[in-house]
Amino acid sequence: MALPRHLQSAQSDSGDYWPGFVDALATLLLVIVFLLAVFTAGQFALSKALTGRDEQLAQLNSRLATLAEELNIAESENEQLSLRVSGLETENAALTEANDSLTEQVATLREGLAAAEDALNAETSLNAEAQATVALLNNQMAALRAELARLNEALNASEAREAELEAEVVNLGRRLNAALASEVARLARYRSEFFGQLMEILGNRSGVRVVGDRFVFETDVLFASGSADLSPQGQQALTPIADAILQLIDEIPSDLDWVLRVDGHTDRVPLGPNAPFESNWELSTARSLSVIEYFESRGVPPRRLLAAGFGEHYPLDEARTAAAYAQNRRIELKLTSR
């Protein structure tokens, strides 16, 4: 704004510029102080956020270390149990073989005893020499009975040991099953966390839902009709899924063998004569492979991916309506063990 002419004249006459300079300098100083205050507040907020993230990372690393240690202990115990089961099965086979041998010996002795009894009955009317022979036969029979009793006792002991071994094998099998069930429960926990992350990422997006232990995309979101080429909208919809899988790989211990199975499904409508695929089997499999290839292009390791095509044979809705067909045309993601 221009000053009045008489003020300009007075100022030019006096030559006093110092008050204006002081005002400008004070204004500049206030601006610098304000910027310093804003910078200090931003540094404080950034430091607080980084501190909270470092604490979360430390907690996650501690949790992963604990899980890895538990898994190593479980694997060591499983290996010991497997070795023990193998030894018991070997011992059980040896005892079974010995048991069969003892059974054959018992049968032979019984046949000998029956023959001796027949001979004794035939010789009862003979003379003294024959009576001596009978006495000898009686002694032999007594010895045979004693041997038979010993073999029966050994056979009973063998059968008892065999029963004990079978019970121990059953017990070890239960322990192995419990260990395997524990691994399945761990994988189920990660599956639940994974689906929870996907639901947070995708929100209430149309055509995406959770059915049981599977995450379901309607293929109309991903592919054009009769095509197995991912549309740009489909790639955009799958990008956060790929990012969540990569995060899941960092969280799950590397020694837990898992895969993300991608299942392709179609409706029951036959393909037209000019379709690029001969059947819904081929279409569903090709769509599953397209999703797999896109995940791989986003950095997901191929060994963690599995493709499957089911055609129209596993519908979610048996009705013959457009809405039911749209539901049945889908891609399902399932986190499972290999």
C-alpha cells in the first residue's frame, strides 16, 4: 500500500528507515521460530512412531524365535518317536517269527507225545523187557511233557510281549498323530491371521468373500467371459493379496511346509464352439494358472503356490440362475500343508 504523500515527504526528509527494518526483522524471526517449532513437533512424532514400530518388530522377532524353538523340539521328539516305532516294529517282527517257530515245535512235540502214548498202550502186555521199555518210554514222555510245558510258557511270554509291543506302537502312533495335529493347528492359526489381513485390506469389496477355510473371488472380477487372461481390474484386485502372501512368508517359520492352493471353478454352462478352450476343466485350470503366474510375477516363491482346476463340478449354488452361475464362477485361495 502506498503511503500518503505528506508521510512520504516526511520520511524522505528525515531519512529514518530503521523502524521498518526492525519490523521486518522481527517478522522474519517469528517465522523462523514457528518453523523450528513445527520441525521439533514433527521430529518428536516421527521418533515416537519409529519407537513403537521397533517395539513391535522386537516382539515379532521374539515370537518367531519362540515358535522356531518349539518346532525344533517337536521335530526332535517326532524323530525319536519314529526311530522308537521302527525299533519296536523290528522287535515285534522278530518275536512273531520266534512265536511261529515255538508253535511248530509245540505241534511236533504233541505229535511225538501222541505216538509215545500209542506205543505205550501197545506194549502194556509184554514181558519185563518190554516193561523196561515202557518205563523208558514213560520217562521220555515225562521229559516231553516238561519240554512241552516249558515251550507253552515261552509261547505265553512271547504272546504277552507281543501284546505289550502292540500297545506301545499304538501309544506312539497316538503321540505322532498329536504332534501332527499340533502342526496343523499352527498352520490354521496363520491361516486365520492371513484371512484377517485380507479382509482388512479388501474390506467390503463386491465379489470377494470367505467361505469356510477358503478366500473366494468371483471370476467376473478377474477375467472376461470365457477368457483366462487376467484383466487390469483383476490384477489390481490381486495385488494386495500378493503383498499379504509375501508378508505371510516372513511371518511363518521356514520349516513349516505350506502352500497357497489356487482352485479354479466355472459354472455349468458349456463353452461355445469358438471358445479357446475345449471344456470347463481346461478353462478353470488355465484361470488358476493365470493367478499363480501373477503371484509369481509379484515375487511370491513358486514352491509356495499350487494350482488346481475343478471345472463346474463343485458348485456353491445348485440353482440354474444367473446369480447362481456368477457365484459358481470363482477362484478360491486356501492356505494348506503340502
